Amino acid sequence: MSWQLPKPERFRGLCAELDARPGTRGEGLKQLAGYDLDSNGLHRLARSVTAALDADAAAPLARLTLGLVSNATTDLLIPPLIGAAARYGIALSVIAAPFGVTAQAAFDPASPVLAANPDVVLMALDYSALFGGDALEGDPEARVAAALADIADTAGAFGAAGRATIIVQTVAAPPERIFGSLDRRQSGTPAWLAARFNEGLCSEVVRPGIALLDVEGLAAAIGYGRWFDRAQWMTARLPFAQDLVPLYADHVGRLLGAIRGNSRKVLVLDLDNTLWGGVIGDDGVNGIRLGQGDPVGEAFLDLQRAALTLKRRGILLALCSKNTDAIARAAIREHPDMLLREDDFAAIQINWNDKASNIEAIAEQLSLGLDSFVFLDDNPVERDQVRSALPQVRVPELPRDPTDYARILLTGGFFESVAFSQEDRDRAEQYAANARRQTLLSRTRDMGEFLKSLEMSAIFVGEGDTGWQRFTQLVNKSNQFNLTTRRYTEAEILALAADASVLTLQVRLADRFGDNGLISAVICRPAGNAWEIDTWVMSCRVLNRQVEIAVLNEIVRRARAAGIIRLRGIYRPTERNKMVEAHYERLGFSPIETTDSEASFGLDVTDYEARTVPIAIDTKRPEPA
């Protein structure tokens, strides 16, 4: 994993120093996990993560329990999983079923995995578990159908028994070929069985609450011959070559991070020798290297194409360059081979300030935390400066040769996703529309008139089958406007949405500049004749637009309809959510109790008078996400 920093020689000493440090150690653990660690390094780091968990000192890493079932040996896999998960903001505990025990682990309520009530269950089953026996044996279609049914039944049992998100794996076929190139077409061969199974897994088994780990894609990228080690399988039942454990663990870690909402949202790009070859201030528009016919120019074109693809799947792009603004923008506008143009970037900082300060300015402009950012820069000095000043920002290492830039960007696991919705696709346009709103606001002195001019309308949805993936994303990714910072898996959200006694409220907002999408999520749990507001999150893109008042009006309306007479709001302070410290008091709640860990507030529903807001309430149902 060349995009990671090389492991320092005194890595073990750094772990020991962190173990002895008083207070929370999560940030330090995450930084140590950011090195390119072999199995030994991951084992050592796992000891530090476990020690921090035992001492309740792993914050701000998110605690997560993983249930692991496999037909292969997992003893050598568990510590690397723990170490790699820290790279993605997870303090991981692993409960493994005994070797080869899958069905019992899922269907026996007393199994260690079910007893642990895990957050996530990884079903690490390979080709031999599903299609053991001779090739070309029996009815191939029936064999695939039976394998898919077994996976679906087992995943369903795990899901029904608790709150876990289930991870299922695609399978890689053994590299040996019976018919040669005909294997992929000839029914019953390992290549055919694996391909049909993987297709069915994606189309029939993976659904909300079940995530996919693409082991087949990983094996193909590595090379099937290197992935499989017959000697290690026969002697130790290792499912793949032992030297590939860190890579597999990293892919599991990035998926766990995505499940917990820790994926990155913003790609910040340098210009000179990153998006084009050369220095625009010295070489001019005609002198930079970019475009077809030049191997170096094609490499930079590849990176731009990769960045544009990420934008199309909802990743925000930003520019951060030490340059003269007018000169750099001229190249972006005028060079005939530029794929990325000014309107592709949600934020642009081109000046002579240090890059860490500029990234902070971009974060403020986009109202996003620094842990949402990835920074790509060819200059090692600039990379080190940003790493030192902003450790929350992910800064991959880049080689001297730009031909690897696009590969590193797309394979480094920075933007892992477990779902993709239309709202994800539209995110870049939503931020562009927000910039137009800010421009209008800067020209308007009267805030009330500005809000009226937006022509806002809100839709409140508390039922139906759509929108829950985005709801889960919002709950898990929001840190600033988040009253309790409770995190939930998609399976847990779906269960809450199906519970008639619980209010799960999706809030969507549109205005004359466009659709903001799902911008707020609320969960209210019953407590006698009261509702406790378990979760209330909101996108910072819609701050100061009186949306929270409209949301409270709707909560009260639904509470009255359900016979609820009182609301209880909870605020749990964190380093990131101080902005909502007075949220409930501003809305008219009265303080009930305050401790070091939380404050509670109450509101009498029967006495509440809905406040007028410049937001129309749209009763139309939204289109499916």
C-alpha cells in the first residue's frame, strides 16, 4: 500500500509511548495506523487498540464489535483487522466463531457471536466453502442457487437475531483452468460458478442492512495466482496468501469505516505537477504538460479523469494551490485539454498562504469537518506540512512518477461507500447551489427578506421504504449539528423505522436554487407518555434558515397525534458539537438536569404554539432515492 507512509523503525517504541500516555489515545492510534504496516506492525498496533479499549481511552475512535465467521483459519487475521480498522476511525473488538462453524453461529442463540450482539458480522466464506468437491459435478445452476440460498439464509439469521449490519463476500475462483479460455463460458467450471454466484450475490442477496466486500475484485487486482497459496491452505487453512493479510484487513477496515460514516467527502487538489505537469507561473498555459500524445501529459489527464469520476459519484472537489489566482484560473479556463473546469470545484483557494490554512478555509466554506478531507499534492514538503498541522486530513503519499496518481486515488480506500443514491450523485450540484445562496445572502442586509426570497419548502417523511440509506449516512456522518452523536447501522435504522412506537423523521428541503435533499434526521423513542429525542442531526448547509423550528413544529404535531404530552431533549457535548449546546433552550425547552456527560431539557407539547417560519410544508411524497 504505497499511498501510506513507510513504517518508522521505532514503530514499536511509538506504540509503547502511546500505551503509557494518560487520557484518550484514539488520535494517536489513528496516526500510527496510517503507516504502511505489515502483519507484525498490525499485530503490535492491535495490542495498543485493545489496551485503549480496556482502559476506556480509545476516543475519538468509534467502538465497534465485529462478529467473524469463516470456513478458514482466522487467528492470524484478527489482530490485523483491529489494527487496520483504526486507520478508518474504528476501535474494533472481534468475536470469532470457532473454525468452520457458520450455521451454528447464526442459528444458535447461545453462539459466541450472537451473544456478543455485534454491530457488524463478517461472513468470510470463500470458494471452497460454497463449491467444495469436484468441478463439473452435479447441476451447476442448482449448485449456485443452493450457495446463494445458504448465504441469504445465514445473513438473514444474523440480521434477525440482533442489530448487526452483515458483510458478505464475493468469491475468487481458483486460478487453475479446466478448459483454458473457455472456462468462463463453460457451465460448472470454477470460474463459471464463481462468476454466477457473485452476480447473484449482488443482485439477490445484498440489500439494505447487508454490505458487500468484493474479494473477487481484490484477488483479480492482485492476481489469482498470487492470491491463492495452496501450501498455506493445505497446511494451515489460510484462505489466501499470508503476506496479503494487511491488504485484506485494510479493505475490511475501510468498509467498517464506511458503515460507521467515516468515509471522506472532499478531494482537495494541488495544481502544479499534480493536475498538470510543470509550473504555470513559469511555463505558461502553452508550456504545461497535459493531454494525449505525451506520456506525462496523459498521466495528469488520467488523474483529472479520475477526479471527475469521483465528482460524478458525489465527492466534492476543491483546489488548494500556491499560485497567482488569475494566472492559474486562466490555465483552468483556457487549456484545451483541461477536463476539470472552475465549476467542477465546490471551493477554490489559490494564493500564497500555507496549504493547511487554505484547507481550513475550504472546510469553513463548505461547513464540513477536516476529517472529511483528502489532500493530493505532489510536493512532499507540502504533504508533511498539512499532515503536521491538520492530522485529521488524509494525505496519501505520491511517487515521483505521475502515472500512479490516478491508481492511488481510486484504490487507496479514501472514499469507500456501502450505498449510492441519487442524492449522492447530486451532492456537488447541491453545494454549488449553496454557493449561489451565499452570494445572494452577501448582497442582502435583511435576513428575513433573504429567507423569504429563497422560497423554501420542506417535506417530512416518517414512513415508506425509501430514503433510509441516506438517513443512516446523515446520522453517522454528522458531527457538528448532532445533539447526541449516537451512531446506528442501517439495519438498526430500518428496525426503528418499522417500529410504530418510534418516530423516525426524514426532513427534505428545496428552494428556488434547487433540491437540498435529505437535510435532517430525527429519532424519537417512547418513554411513557413522553418522547425522548434520541437523535437530531442536520446538515450544516441549511444552518440559520429556521429549519429546526419547522422540524420542531412537525415533531410536536406528530407527538400530539400519538398522544404524547411531553418531549425530552438530550444534549451530549463533544469536541465537535458545541454549536448546538443551546439548541433546545433556543427552541423553548426548559432545563431538567445537567451532568458532566449530558444535559436534558423538557417541552410541554400541550402548551406549545407552533412558530411561523418562511418555509412551506409540502405534503407531496418525495421521489424514491
